[in-house]
Amino acid sequence: MATPKEYKYSEDHEWVKVEDGKATIGITEFAQSELGDIVFVELPAEGDELTTGESFGSVESVKTVSELYAPVSGTVVEINEGLEDSPELVNESPYEGAWMVVVELSDESQLDKLMNADAYDEMVDA
């Protein structure tokens, strides 16, 4: 399992990729492999506010439904509408094709509370 080094990670298995004050958020390869075949993804609407640690949607697999927790706070400026018709992208491409939302960060210092790739790998290997 390759964990992209340039991303940040939450204890809830979300990844964050930051560019120009915006955070793209998805779930990690480890998370999707634990969930199994993804059959439905529920995401917030553009304009919704996310608050760190609070649920912003869910992922449904053949095994279970899992909440998505915001790793950072901010305003949703884009959602991955492709996941509505193709939720299996989460299994196939968790870091590229299956990003979930893009958020305009309200406080970039929140990124300091997230893990780097090495710390995340240590957590999931423990």
C-alpha cells in the first residue's frame, strides 16, 4: 500500500492534499480496503461548512456504513460528483479519482494536527 508522502492524514483515515489554501479530502487506501466494495458515497453540498472532527458524509460498502469525519474546517467549494454514479472509484483510485470534497480552509494551522505519511503508516501497522 503506497501512502502518498505529500498528503496529511487523520486518525479517522481521511487524507488531505493542500494547494493554494484549499484542501482536497478523501479516504485512504487502508480505509477502503477495510471497508470492502464501496456501493454508495454520500457527500455534502457545495457551500456547506465542515467542522473538524464532525461527520460530513458517509461511505457504504457491502459490509457496513462508515461515517466520514472532517480532518479540517472550511467551506465546501467542490464535490466529486463522479462518485454518485461510480462509487467503486473509492476502491480503484482512493488518492486520485476518488477525492471526495475540496474545502476552502478556514484555519490552515489545523493541518499541523494531522499526521504525515510515515506517522499514518505507523498507526495502521500497529
